[in-house]
Amino acid sequence: MTIRAQRTAQAVNIGKIVEKILPSFPSFSYSTGDCRALFEPIDYLIFSGLSARAQIEALLFVDVKSGRARLNEAQRKIKERVESDAVKLVTIESGDV
């Protein structure tokens, strides 16, 4: 493995660790009580306002990136669907499962 490949692998591994602990950082812009971890394919779903006011002002899909990282194909498709209003809430009754 080349030095460049080793550094890239280390950066990716560090990025995966940081994305898991980011909500505990003081610089994280959202309330940790509003934050739900998904990690794949998007890191977090934020229920903005839930913990402070028991009202959801917005739902935010948040993905953590570091360095020159960009959204992958699946993440880009999710972004497109959100931006085209193709997001729905589906309720499944427990008796239907």
C-alpha cells in the first residue's frame, strides 16, 4: 500500500469516528436531543425544535463530510428526492406486519 493510500485510509477512518461523535461537540449546530443517528446512507436525521419546544420546525437530513469528501451517489439521490418533495411519512400498523 502506498503512503498516499495509507493516508487516505486513515483519513476515512478518522472521518467515520468523527461523524459518530460530532453531536457531542460544542460546535455542533443542532440540539443533541433533536438528533437521531442513521449513519448509512445519511449520518443524521434532525428533528429541529423537538427537544426544546416539543414541536418539529423542520426535518433535516445531515451528512458529515471532512476534507474533500463529497456526497456519494446514494446520498446525491436522497438529496434530489428531498429537494423534489418526494419525501413521505408512511404509517404501518403493527397488525399489518
